[in-house]
Amino acid sequence: MSKKFKWSLLTISNRYISYIDSYLRELNLDSEKIFKDSNLDWNKFLGYDENTSFLCVAELLSNIRDSIGETDFFLGLGSRIPLTAHGNLGAAVMASKNTGHALEVVERFAVTAFPILRLPNSQGRVEIIMETPFEELNRAVTETAISLFISSFSLLTGRDLPLRGLSLRHEAPIYADHYQKILNCDIEFSAAKNVINFDECILEFPIRTANTVGEKVMIECLKEEVSECMTGNDLLSHIGELVSIHLESSPSVSFIAKKLRVSERTLRRRLNEEGLNYRDIIRDIRYSTAIYYLENTDTRIEKIGWLLGYKETSNFRKAFKSVAGISPSQWRSKVN
């Protein structure tokens, strides 16, 4: 039987969640209670080598919001996460010769530290791509990434980051003025993409901890980590992460292979070896994502179909019914 994609397969390293705990405590909040309310074992996050499901993390973020309201918590969190928390990726960034090279390393190997986050960069801009059905998680990761980017730049170069502007997909929050205080640049909310714009001159800024030999060693370690992702549930998870990010455009297997930096032939062979079928993966991701939207949001059926990559709503209804046995509207009525 073919393995199935489920959102519970996607995970976040506990080393990142441990910084959430630390920051909650710094703010004199009852971190242990917030974790328990999210059905998470608070003591477990002392072990960096373990991971936690996206579903559980999404619940944790919801409980943080319920405890402290809508605040700039994650803008503050990013500056508290050291580069060493990112493992070999952080070490490779610290060893890079300049900012431009460090950004190339991040774009290429971000998957090893935070699998579903993509950070493509070009000509003075970094795009933050974080696409899951969990909007609160998307925004939290985006805000954390922004503040982490700024604080890391200052640490690595000894200079302030000269920002030209910031575009964000989410609507302006009640703490929008905090963005201005932190970033001191023009900010556009409800934009098409999350993009950090900066002066291109920073790409040549030298990194104070540059180490040519160390960088080569870390790059080889990162290549091994990426290779290890190409087996079993790791392979299914990483394909699922990429498909989820690009679901609206119905990504082909050749597109996913390119993103994984392997040939289409190699990817198909790996899928076959693991008993996986790409069409089934697409179907399962669409179905799992549809279930989440139907049960947890008020998103219109037509919009859900579009988000899942269906050009016609009728095709979405037909595909959903072929798996669930009932229509999307009937499913929503049943759970509500």
C-alpha cells in the first residue's frame, strides 16, 4: 500500500520550540501551562534532537495568542535565536566570506533547518515563502524570519542592515507600528508576497567569522543532510512540503525534482523504491489541506479549490467526493 501524506508528517525541530519556551519565560508567562494546554510535553523540548508536528505547533501558537493577545511576540523571538541553533546551516553561514554568499547558502540548504520555509534571493531582495493551511503559523514563521535576518546580519557584519522596504502578505496587525520601530523602512501589508528589500551593496559586506576551510566542511555536511532527506518518510515529507508551497500551480514531478536538486529520473526512482506515487502524493496533500480548510476556516468552497490548484470548482468537488464519499459542503456541514 502506498504511503500517505498527512500534515502530521511535517515537523519542526524542538530546538526552535525551546526558544519559544525561553522567550515566554523571559516575559514572565506560564510557559509550562501554555504547552500543556497545547497537549505538548513541556519537558520534551529540552531534547533538541526531536521534532514536533506542525499540527501541534499550530495549536501552541493559538494558545500563545489566547494567553497574551495579538502582540509582536514573534518579531521579538527571531532576535533571540542564535545562528548556532540552525546546526550545520548556521555554521556554514558564519563561515561564508560575505553576505551574498551566506544568502546563497541559506537559499540552497534552508530545507535542512526548517523544511517548509523557502528563502530565494536575487538582486537586493529576499523572499520569504511559508505556505501551509495554518495562517497563524505562516505569519509567526515569517515574522521570526524577518527579525532573525536583521539580527544575524548585524552580528555577522558588525553593521546595521540598510533596508529599502518590506512587503508582507498578511494584513496589518494591531502592532503594525512596532514593525516601523524595528525596521525603519516602508512597509506594505496585504501584499502579493513576503519580500525583504535592501541595498545590493550589502552582498559584498565581509562576514567577520569567515573561514574558507570551515565553510567547505559545512557545505559537505549539508549536502549529506539533504541526501538523507531522500528516503522514507523524510522523502515524503520534503516532497509534501514543496508541493504544499506550490500547490496553487499544481507542481509537476520535474518541478519538484529541480527544487530538490536532483534529476527527474532520480526522483522517480527514489519514489518507486519507497513505494510512493507522485499523483497519490498530490491527491493526499490536496485532500488533507481541504479537510483542514473545511473544518477550521470559513473559506469559501470555490476559494479552497483554487488554493488546492483546481482551475474549476467542479473538478475540486469531484476529486474530494471520490476520496471522502461526500461533497466538500456536506463534509463542512457534518463537522459543524
